[in-house]
Amino acid sequence: MLLLVFVGRRQRNRNKKNLFAEEDRGHAAEESTLSAQELQSLRQAERRLKKDEIYYLKKKPHGNPGAFYTCALCDVLLESIPHAYKHIRDKRHKKKERQEQLMLTEIQPPGPEQISAVSAALEAVVQEHGMNDEDVEKRRCVTQTVWIIFH
């Protein structure tokens, strides 16, 4: 019998970076009751999950307030670390991983036209915002002065 792995609804992330907790931010309310060893285990598990693109949510979604994690690859909400591990083993998640790997390995190197277009765009930016010879010389002098002061 297949267990339901996807807890919660699919979510639409317009700005995914703002939804995920940063590595150094704590989960204050949840962490306050944990011992140091439990907290270390939690962080270690979350680092492992991050490798599979499962992140702790900064904000609880309105549609599923019990969700603590999200799979960025599959766009699903997960309620706990055990649910997240079940999700990683699920065939749908594995299929998405394979599709992403296949897509990345099949990307062709840029052709001459693309290289030329990127070069022209970069040159235009350098012309508009780049440093001239005088700016480069000023920067070299400042760097040399700082080096002399600190060494």
C-alpha cells in the first residue's frame, strides 16, 4: 500500500528565496525546548535535507500551518523531517531529480552567435560603467597603500 507522502498542498512560490530560512537563523520557538544534542541533530538533518532541496520555511503557509518544510524541486509542503525523508525516497521526487539532472547534462555549449552576443553586451556595460586607466591606477595605489599599512 502506498502511503501519501505529500502532506499539504502544492504552493506557488513567486519569490522562493524569501520563503526559506537562512542557514544561520534559528527556529526560536521550536528550538527553545530542545536539548543541545537534539538541536545539533535537527540542524544536521536539515543540512542533509538542504542537499535534496528541502528547506525549512521562514513563514507558515496559510493553507497548511502545520508545514515546516518545503521541497523546492517538487513544490510541496512537508510537516516534519520524517515526512521529508519519505518524500525524498518517493518515486515522484526521484523522477524530478532525474529530469533535472538530464536537463543539466543535455545543455549544449554556447554557439559562436551566442558568444558574440554576450561579448558585445559585456563590452557595452564596460564602456558605460567600467573603469578607465586612471581609475585602475588609483585603485592600484590605494591597494598598495593599504598593503604597506597592514604589513
